[in-house]
Amino acid sequence: MAAILACAVVAILIASMPKQKEVEPKFVFSYAENQPENYPTTLGARRFAELVEERTNGEIRIIVNAEGVMGTEAEVIAQLTYGGIDFARVSLSQLSEYIPKMNVLQMPYLYRDSAHMWSVLDGEIGDDFIELAQDYELVGLSWYDAGARSFYNSVKPITCPEDMKGMRIRVQESEVMADMVEALGASAWKITYGEVYASLERGTVDGAENNWPSYVSMMHDEVAKYWTTDEHTRVPEMQLCSAHTWEKLTEEQRQIILECAKESALYERELWTEREAASREEAVAKGVQVVELSMEEKQRFQDTMMGVYEKYCGEYMDIIDQIIAVGKS
Ligand code: GCU
């Protein structure tokens, strides 16, 4: 009896103790991401949100909405510019439709390899393009990795540019990507990311192009089994904040956000490297047929791109030259 009484007293005491005060966030912001939950860019976004909450002592909470639930990338960019969405990570292909000069950084066969692209993005050129976003109601925060993109299809192995002739290839909603595919003699079909699997499955298109992790995580490998490693583009991704959201923040909060974005990007890049190799292995184990192009054949793909460079980079050939020079240094 005495023991029961003692327990009751303790329970009453605990219940009457002052509760530890929960910090109410001053801001709750939205973050749009169109990849699945366990994808490197989504994990990078979650790391970003955690770091920001921790370093602002709970003042800023960022809710990451993955799997494209906030809309297509084009819609998300529009929302960022109005302040309807606070943060996002988007592919540069989509961003270039809104900021045409960004095309310079995603031209076909521009980078020698991943190290070349990172020397450019982590250097002055990359910083200039991050700043450029400011002229468009956007604040560039950091660069995320999205590897190299190659062609895949459901019809036949592509071993030379001639094999592309007449193929219907899905591209992002991007003019330069459409022109690139048409320069190879294929027809370009602009389809949003979430619709690609169904379009391949129904045969609306014969093929598409993307990086290994997207190919596998969106299950395109199940409906388009012929992959050709031509690595035509390296399309980096930018983490962005809406300028309307940015205006609400103090200088100290802005600095924290920038620093957390950069840290999350380094984390994402590490995850990316592991994921790229693992996705490729997984696809091959599932029976995907991979064509590796010889240097000569790859050069022939590249040779068809002259017109695309003239159309999109005519005014910016000096920057293209600088990017090429970084690759040689
Ligand atoms: C990549 C990129 C996405 C983009 C997609 C696409 O997966 O990370 O942001 O939407 O390519 O091809 O549309």
C-alpha cells in the first residue's frame, strides 16, 4: 500500500514539474525536390534542413517535400520567383529555360570529366553563375551533383550517331536538350520527369537520356534496356531560395543558410559517387545491355553539336573557352 502511495506521489510530482519549453520556429519554409525519398539530392536536402534548424536554434524549420509533390521543376521555379515555394533543388536544364545564360554550363560534351566540371563550378565561373540567379528573383545557394547523362532506349543498342536517326527520345522541358537530340537525327519529345516511365512503357517514346541513379530509381531500366555510355551532358543542379523568402531573413540567418547549403552539397556529392556506381551495377545485374563507345565514335557524336553551340552560346564563347581552359590546366 505504502509503495503504491509513493508511486502515486512521484507521478503527481512529475506531472506538475514545469515542462521544458519547446522552441517555436519563427519561420517554417517549404523545400521542393522531385526525386524519390532515398535519392542523394533528397538526402542532401534533409541534411540541409537539419543543419539549418540546429544552427538557428530552431528558429528556421524547413520541410522537405520530395517526389515532385510540389509540382514539376518548371512549376517549382515559377513558384520560387513568386515566393509560393521557399527552397528547391532543380536541374540546370530546367533553370536555363528561365535564365538562358545558364545553358553555358550544360552544353553537350563540354566537360572532360567530373573533376573538370567541379573545378569550374567550385571556381570563379561557378560563383558568377550562382550570383546570376539574383537577377531573376532567385538566390543561388550551392551546386549539387547529377553526374553524366547518356542515352537509353527500348529498341536496339545505339553504337553510332546513325543509330539515333528516327528515334523518339524524351528530353527535359528544355530547348537546348531538344536541339541536341535533333542534331543527332532523332526527334525530341519534351515530357516531365514523372511521366517518363509511362511514356517508355506505352511506347510513346523509344528512349530517353539521364544519369544512372535516375535511370534505376525511376525504373526506366525495366522498360528501356539498351544503355549507351555517351555521357553527352553533365547537368549540374542548383539549390535555390526564393528572393521573397531571402528578404525576410537577417544577415546572420542568410549566412547560416549559405553555409548549410554548401555543407549539404558536399554530403550530396559523396552520396552521388557511391550511388552512381551502385545504380550501374544494379542495372547490369538486372540485364541492361551497356554499349561503351570508343573515343572515335564519341567524337562523332560530339561533332554534330556545332550548331547547338552556335545557337545557345554565340554570345558566350569567351566563357566556353574559359571552361575548356580549366579542363586543360
Ligand atoms: C535528373 C534531375 C532531375 C530532372 C531529371 C529529368 O534526374 O536530377 O531534377 O527532373 O533529371 O530528366 O527531368
